[in-house]
Amino acid sequence: MTQIKFEDQRLTPSDGKTVFFEATDNFQTKMGTSCRNTSVIRYDIEDGLLVHGTEYMNPVTAALTFGGKWARKRRRRSKRMVQGISNISGLRSDSGITARRTPK
């Protein structure tokens, strides 16, 4: 299984109910493609439990890493573009992280 290394990690608490985690993801896919991307994850907390998580990441890097024909055709030109906009977050992927309380 591929492991994702989170580099340059930063936690930013917000209003006591929300925490933002920002890091640079560094991993290799099963197909051998390297991916280095900046991600921001928003965690919502209720009564000390994680109830939801939403991840935001660069859509161009995601397309180059996981995209099919489009990414292969544009890989060379897009790599230059990715370097110029690597800190822009735009793709929203609802990670569906939930925590459930055990009934007492």
C-alpha cells in the first residue's frame, strides 16, 4: 500500500469547532506516478469528536496525477503551469470522514 507523507504540516484552530490542517502531500501512485500537492483539510468537531472532514487540493496537480487522456496529452505544458500555481486550492473533495458516538 502506498503511504502518503505529509510534509510542512500546519494546524490552525478556528472557532473551537473547526480546525484546518495544511500540508504538502508526497506519494507515489500504484502506477508509479509521483504526486506532490498542497492540501488543506477542514475538520469539524462536536463535543470533542471529529464529525466531518473536507479536503481541498490543487485540481491541476490532481488531473496530472490521476487524469487519463487529457493529462497525458497536456503533461509537459501543464507541469509548467502547475509550478506557477501550485499553491492555489480549488478542487473540493468531500472526504466523508465521520465519527459516531457509541450509545451509553
